[in-house]
Amino acid sequence: MLLVLGLAALAPFQTLAAEGDGAPVILISIDTLRADHLSVYGYKRLRTPHLDAFVKGGTLFRRAEAQIPLTLPSHTSFFTSTYPFENHVEENGQRVPAGVVTLASVLRAHGYATAAFIGSDFLDSRFGLDAGFDVYDSPFEIEAGRSQSPAPAALRRDGSLVVRAAREYLDAHRGQRVFVFVHLYDLHTPYSSWTQAARAAGVSPYDGALAYVDKVIGGLQQALTSGGWWDKSLVVLLSDHGEGLGEHREKDHGYFIYESTLWVPLIVHWPVGTPSYPAAARGPVGLIDVAPTLLSFLHLPVPPEFHGQSLLGALKQERANASGEQRSRPVFSESVYARDAFGWAPLRALHAGRYKFILAPREELFDLEADPHELSNLLPGKSALANELKNQLGILMARDNHAAPGAAVGPSPETRARLESLGYLAAQPRGGGFSSGPDPKDRLAEYELYQKALGAFEEGCVSTALPLFRKILAADSKNTLARFHLGECYLKTRKGELALREWATTLQIDPTYAPAAEAIGQYNLDHGDYAEARRRFQQALTLTPDGFTARFGLGLAEERAGHLDVARQHLQAACRLAPHSQACARELESLDLKLK
């Protein structure tokens, strides 16, 4: 169970020297980086010399796996060393439960100065991953409650700017025990860093962006060297997940759990003078194991809340028995994206040795050594092996699956807009069985059509999006997201009654879908039916008590109905939820003048 780790449970700063050597720790996460696109992992179409340089004096983990192929959930998993089904952060836009123990909180309690420099709004401090950081540099202040999705450029920061901020921090903290987390987002679509030179060289947009990232990393490494950090620091380079790039027809990530989106680089550069570790480790290992490994290296206690395991023992064993067969713990991964978005089956996998089992309505088993792209399902020919791995997976999910201190909160309406602006679904947790519902493999065409329709809607092409959403619903009338967005299309085309019909039907299909209640509330607020607006916003608040849009809308409805004192209470609460909302501040100020 994730609990607050009090300072009393940790050794105080004064005993740090006895417990660890206090080596600085620099953790670099390159979002959306596939391991097999680095030349050090064997890629031939592009050279990545600066990223490859981390291997000199370090260890390359040949088979590191993400536990979930989404940005916030994956980072949450490796910072807390817990599985997504344990920490309950399984979608972007959710909030990390308060009181969670993180790598940063442990290091800070042991005298480290902790700082994070973030490249994407998806890791913004409001999602709770800032726990344990003295400095959390995430400058993404988009107006809360806005009706339109922000431009993708507003949700990201160029890698060169992230690195510059990190360098300034390191320059100001020379000689101190620091933990610095650097997050680069340039490999995520759209590929804004794909330069003319990369295009002329004939590389893909993804590889063009990777060439840019390699250059940025080169600048960071040079700064670490000139600043005296490189030789004395424990420097870790990894990624949170990969990218589909069309494999299994998945263009991006989050829908499936094939290796194209799970296999990530993991390179640990050891401080000079460290007892020798092998230059490469075979694995498989999970990102969940990163935090325990770092703490073990520093001779700091690993909190009992961490469920990963230190890899140092396996590294020593691998070096001593380099030619022998190595046994490693199976690695778990999941995606519940299709379940949360559409009510389809979740996907879960267990990677053990050379084999990988995927639990789905139509189960899959792959030999990753013989079939690295997972093209040949070995079932039913190896059903005994598949059943063994399936049983292990079930035992893993049943063991230590305790509730977190407060379930992760789903995305707010303004967060959903941000997710959609980058091609993510506005998913909400739906629960569901272990593998119940349609197999996502069988609904891929519907998913692709939804992405096309949503893209057209977000680009303002309502006339294109509307018939596509209708086509989806003709085949799958229970697709709540398509129905909700169809209502938005009708609203854009001034067919309010049709919009209300679709949103009401959405709530009939899924009574927990708060955005539909909010949309009905907003429509009635705009058209002067304040009683119905209040009812719908109250309905939404029952579903999402921390929802800014519902709270703000309820405050406006109460004010216009003449209930000024009640309105003030709701507006105050809304402004606390979204302190950067200028609209909320203006409404509250105007109401205060009326009450004088």
C-alpha cells in the first residue's frame, strides 16, 4: 500500500555519509524513444553518437520494458516503483494519489536537492508527480476551462530550453548532492524538430526528430562534463515508451502492448571509480526496477512501498557468469486504454525470458528472439507455456494489489481538451473484467476511424467529422466518445436540439460520463434555463467532485438564478481548483462587487 514515507522512517541527513556515497543522480527521460532506433541498439538508418556515448563507462540494458505505454502512467510507475494497476494511474490526465512515495521524496529525505525540468504538459505539476521535488519546472499554464483545445505547441517545451534550465540549476548547485530529472518531449508527434536537413537526408520524420534529440543530448553531456558532473554522477538515460510507427497498424502508442511501444532504452552511466559492472545486460527488466537500483547503488534503503527490484545483484551475477543462461523475473506490462475509452477489453502482458504472453480475448504468445516484431502467434501450439505465463500474470496482479491512498482522479474537461489536441482519447476509467469486452485487435478499424473523425473535428472540419462519427455509431451504437463528439458537431452547426439528444443518449449508455452532463449544463446555461443548468452541473460534480468546469458552471448558474452567496462558494472552490484561470478570477471579482 502506498503511504506517506515520514522522515522518521528514513535515515536523517546527518547519517547520509554512513549509508551512501552521496553521488549526484541525473535521470534523463526521452519521451517516445524506441530502443531499436538507437544505433547502439543496432539501428542502421541513423547514427545517434551522443546517445550512444552514455554506454562508455556504463551498462546498456538490452531489453528494458515499459509497464504501460503512456507518458504520465509510465513515469508514475518508474518514479513510484509500482505497477499501474497498483498506483491507479493508468491514463494520461489522471492525478497521482497524494502521499505516494517517490524516488524524489526518498532522495530529498536523505539530503539531496531535487529538481525536475519538464518538456510536456502531460507531466505538469498539477498531476502530482512533483512529490518530493524542491524545484519542479513545468511552465505550462493554459487557461483552465477554455472551450477549445490548445495548440500542441502550447503543451510542450523544446528540448534545448529544457536542457538550458537544467544546466542553469546545475551551475547554481555545484558541489551539492543533487537529483536532477530531465524530460525531453521532442520525439512526440507532431515532429516540430524535423529539420530541412533531416528531410534532405531522406530520414523519416521520427528519425529526423531523433537526430535533433541526439544533438540536444550531446549539448547536455558536454555541459555535464565541463561542469564536473559527468565523472562523479550516476547518470541514467531511458524512455517512458516507444512508438508504433505503423507496426501492427498502430501509428502512435497506448492502444496495443507490442514491443514497438514497450521496448525502451535503458543505459546507466556509472561514476568513475565504480566497481566494474558489465557493459551490457540481457534482461528482460522493467522500468519499475530503476528506482530500487539507483537507491541500492547509493546504499540507501529501498522503501517497502517500492515493488520493483534492484538490478545490481543480477548485474554482478551476469558479469561472473557471462556465458551462462541468466534467469530474470518476468516483466509485466498493460494497456487499459481501449477499455477506458470504448469499453473494450484491457490488454496485459508478461515477458519471461524469450517468450511474451498477451492476455486478451484472443490470447497471443510470441518468441521475441525468433520473432522480434511479433508477427507469428504461437498459440494454440504452445498452450501449456501460455497457460503457465497466464497463471503467473494472474498471481502478480492479485498479489499486493492494494488500494492507493485515494484513487487517482480522472482527467478534468480542460485536460481532456489537451489530450485530444495531441491525438489522445479523453479516456475515463471504466473498470471492467480481467479481459472482458471486444478484443482491441478486432476493433482497430473503428479506432482508426475515430482518430480520423476526431482529428477532423479538432482541425475545425466539422463537415468532415460529422459523417465519420455517424458511421462509427451505425456500427457501434454504444461508442460513447463518438456519440459525445457527434453532439459537439451538431452544436457547432447550430443544431442544439440534436446535440442535447446525443448527450442525453450518451448518459443513458454510460451514466458516469461527466462530460455529457457538463455539456448539457453549459448549453442550458447559455440559453437561460438556469434550473436545468444547475441540475446538470450538480450531476457532473457528483461524478467528478474536483471537476473545474462543473464547479465553475454551477457557480455561474447560481449567480444568474440570483443565489449570490451560494454562487460565491462555488466560484471560490472553482478558483482554488484552477488558480491560473483568469475567467474564474474575473467572475469572482465581479460577484464580490455585487455582494458589497
